[in-house]
Amino acid sequence: EEAIDHRALEARALMDMGLVPAALELLEDADTLETLTLKARCMEDPRAAWKMLKDASSMFKPGDSGYGDARVAMADLVARAGKYKNAVKELERLRLQVPDHKPHEVAARLRALERLV
């Protein structure tokens, strides 16, 4: 059983309440892939957030805790920057690397992006 990351839970709760600046402050010194993913989702500049997450995820491999969620967040950030085709590629890469990571959620994102491409 994995240890519960209370900081990640609290940050996610703040984000759900729309209190993104407070979540970002809580995640200022994020150091796990999960907390870095949440921090990236809070950042206003999708390109800077993507770079931060790309740098962090390069230290991890498929199967590591939080890897799939980090890759989904990277695809979301690319889409937020208006690069829909690149977001599709990112999600397809995730499907190849970690096929059992939330397949329905990944498929829904891919269908939504296909409409925008």
C-alpha cells in the first residue's frame, strides 16, 4: 500500500475549489512526480509548466508512481497551448508506454482532441 501524500490531496482539494493560487503556493517546493504534476496544472504558462514536467518526468520511467498522470498532464498542457496534434501524439505515446493507464480517460481525451484538429 502506497503512503498517502497529504500535500497532494490538499493541493488537489484547493484546485477543485478553484483556489489555484493557494494550491500553487502549497506546491512551491514540490519534489515528487505527483506534486510536480499538480504544480504544472496550476501554472499559468503552459509552455513553462510543460518544460518543468518534461524535465521532471525524464527522471522517471513508465510504471513509476505518477508517471501516467504526468504524461496526461503534459498532453493537457500542450493542448492548452493550442498544439492539438502534438497533444494527440503525446497521448498516443502514453498509450504505447503504459497501455493500462486510465484507458477510458485517455480515449476520451483523444476523441475530444480529434474534434479540434
